[in-house]
Amino acid sequence: MTVTLKDFYADWCGPCKTQDPILDDLEEEYGEVDFEKINVDEEQDVANEYHVRSLPTLIVENDDGIVERFVGVTQADDIEDALNQASA
């Protein structure tokens, strides 16, 4: 099963910069998960498709669809729970 974490961000977003090191650590730990960074200023069509209205927004999805959506800075434990659920 393919698991993806989509990180919707913008370069001007302060909370997004806070989220980055958390995601960097998880990306090292969860090598089987596809981590996608989506700059909403450059990829507005993708942001609209996922109804992103606030930043940062993280979306965990698998082959069945969206498993979890997080809005705002999210701690590693919560993201790990969603990644594990998506992989199950």
C-alpha cells in the first residue's frame, strides 16, 4: 500500500518553518512513506483540490484516500499515529 504525506506550505509561513524539522525527522524514520512538499503559492490548483485554506496543512493518504488531515503545527506523535494507521 502506498502511503503519502502531503505538506502544504508557503515560504512566508512562519508556522510552516516550525513544522519542517518535525517532518524532516519523520522522513528519515519512515523511508517507505512518500513525503511531498507542496508550495501553495506555486501549486494553487493542488491546494484547491485538497481544500487547503490554512497553513501548514498536512494530509496523510493511502490507496483508499485521505486518512488524516492536520491543520497547524502538528507534533510528531500525532503524525506517526496517522502514518501507522495509513500503513495498516
